[in-house]
Amino acid sequence: MAAQRLSRSGDSRESVAFRLSCFPVGDHLMVTWRELTADDDALAPQELEPDMSRFRLLAEYSFDMVIGLDSMGGISYASQSAAAAFGRELHLLIGTEWQARVHPADRPLMTQFIARTMNESRHQDATTIRLTDAGGGYAWWSMTGRRVLTARSFAECVLSLRNVHQQVGADQQVRHDAHLLRGAMNAAPMGMALVGLDRRFIETNPALRQMLGYTSEALTALTVADILSPADSSTDWAMRFDANTSPGSTQIKDLVLVRSDGSEFWASHSIVLILDEYGAPDCYMSHFVDVHESRSDWSDLLTQANGDSLTGLLNRRGLSTQLDALLAQVPRTGSLVAVLFIDVDRLKPVNDLFGHAAGDDVLRYVAHSLNTVLREGDIVARLGGDEFVLALSGVSSASDADVVAERIHHLLLAPLTVDHATTTVTVSIGLVVLSPGMDGAESLRQADLAAYRAKSQGGGRTARYDTVLDEPDGVASPDTGPAPTPAPPLGLLP
């Protein structure tokens, strides 16, 4: 409370005395004033009573708890909300020691707060303490304070408190979870990182920094795109899109990472989307596991399982897998696929005359020639013995496949030296253009029938598949394919 002289509105020459009283109520300050007359005593204690009554009235309707403390630290006033907070009737609270309501660990802080409040006229900033609750436990409260004068001109401390237990508990849980997460990340043997929605690193663990050869500061200045092979950046974006559209799911892909020195290695990269407290996307948790060595070993195993050790081409198993994948693309691309079944003519005489090592040389020579005509997207394989298959992608008609077959015939016309002798190689080629819905096994069967027709007609030629070949004497029927390419028989040249 204070007496002030203020100018009347519109008349700067006349000033009038007013009595101002200020009381904190929650986050607000209640201000009352009254014009003083000549009979008023500005410091009369009884004038405080109406102001205190107004203060108590506002305090009763405040959402906050309001506590008045006397100079000895006893509770001189408590709003109705205090009864619910402490589980005691108000008359049982008045006169009790305030510090008894404070958590023992927070009592030194409370003592300092009251001392500052009583010694300073300014409003004290909010402080968080723990107070006893109705259940016998403790709850967190945010507290502000202000010194006021009583009717006897004694200084008292008025506290305004707001229950923030749930908020503090949530903040503590977040800090606890963050502490556990950071501890788990630091101890994890695999690379881990928190990544923002813009793919920028937020936090990384020692394993990832060692894996990539970056310091913590250097890595948090980068994005995931900076450590990925350019060819895999789009794959990473696709993984994040899938993670965003399927919250809680884990997206895993093997990608090529780039170290700080520019070297590359394979890593298994997993992504999980983390949501914020409102269920909105917040960031990603990423795991990186170096799989370069195991992937290389697996690649070697796949090569052994799907490859032909003699020629380096695919074997029957590898052909089946890749041919099915090629046929699966036909509905999307709209292009045709042609299969050439290639049977080496008269390989047995070479084996008989020069030995099986010479026969192997012939097979490797044929494999090399087929690789020569191979285009991007085509597949070449050795089924075993003297049989090869070439699958052509993106053909528009059987004529395109005929051109490739003719090129194979001409390539093989070049003389081949076998065990100090010169010979030539011819092949019988069966050709089929796959109809919609045909699978790989059926295409090989039809192409094999066509190759058998070409061989039965003397070899060194190409025959197209025709449904007549499925009849008992179909192989002996007239050839519907292009005219054979003249070629000398396999054997010694003069």
C-alpha cells in the first residue's frame, strides 16, 4: 500500500492523493486505489482491511493456491484450494509451519526464497519446489512471491503456487528417457543416429563416427545424403516415405555408405519414425551395421550357386531366377522377350579327337561369343553340356531376334585353334518370342524344341518355334524360320 499524488484528467495544475494497494494473485497483480480526503490518514492500519478483504476474495476464486506467511514462517492465510491440495481443513493449516509442507531437499531453497521475498519489494521470479499432497506424497509446484504489509504494518510473504506436477513429471521422464537413449547409443556396437525430418544428423554415437571416420561436430553438420552413394539416395528417400506412411514399422535396406576418405562399403540401414507427444512425425532413429564383408561372402556364395564354373555364365538356377524377373517387367514395359536356345553342333567329335579339355575350350569360346552380342538387360546362361540360352529383352518382333541369331552364327565362323589344330564351331538355335502370360519354363521348352528341329536339319541354322513342333512328328516338319546360314561342318580345316 502507498499514497500517491496524481493529476486529474484534463487539469495538469491540480493533483489529488490516491491510496494504491497491490497484491499478487496467480499470474496477475491486483491493484486497488481510492481518492484520499482531508480526513484520511494515509497510513491508518484500518484502511488496509477493505483491501485485504478484496485480496482474499480474489484469492478464493483463483485457480492457483495462495498462501500467506508471517515473519516467523507460519501460515497466516490459505486459500480454499490449499485445503484440497494438502487434504486438511483450512483452520487446521493456519498457524502451522510452512516448511513442514516442503520436501526436505527443497527446504534450503524455500528458506532462501522467503528471505529474498521479505527483504526485497520486487516480485520474485517463479521457483519450482515439492510440497506434501493429500495422499502423503509430494507434488511439484511452481511458486512466486511478494512482500506485503499487514494492518499492523508488519511485513508478510504472499505466495502464489500452481501445481505443475504432471508437467515436471513429463519433463523428468523425457530427460530420463533421453539419458537412457544416449547411454544405449554410446554403448551400442552398431552405428546409431537421431536424424531430423530433413535428413540432417541430430545426434550420433561413437560407433557410427568410427565407422564413417567423422568427428561428432563434423557429422552433425552433414545430412544422410552426404554419407550415401549417390545411387542410393533415392532408396533412402523411399525408405523414409514408407516409414512416414507406416508409423511404427522398420524399414531396412542394404545401402552403400561413403567414408570421410571417400572409400565405400556396404551397410544395413534401418529406419524407424519417432513421433512427438502429439503424434506428429518428430525425427528418425537410424541404425547402421557394416555388412561389407558378409555381403561379399554372400555374393560369392550366390555366384557359386547361380553361376557356371566353366564359362562364368549363369547356370540353370541363375537363369530361372533372372528370366522370371525379366518376364515380370513385360506388363509394365509393354516390350517383348525372345528366348534363343543354343546347342553346340558336334561337340562330341572334338572331345573324342582332342580330349575334354579341348571341348571345354570350345564351350568357353561360345560363351565369349554370346557375351559379345549381349545387350543391356539381356541374359545369357549355360544350362549344362553343350546347351546355352540367350534371353533378349525389349524386342519388337521375331525379326529382331533373328538378327541377333544371325550375328551369333557369323561370330562363330571365325577359325578356332584347339590343341594346335584349327577348327570352326557351328550352333543350332531355337527361337521363340514369348506370348503374354508365358512363364520361363514354358519358353525354354518351346525354344528347345525349335533348336532340336534346327539340329535335325543339319545344324548351323536357326529355327523358330511353331505349335506344330508339339505334335509327335513335328520336328520333322518343314522349317518355318529363316533360311540357314551356310557354315562348314565342325572339324579340322585344311
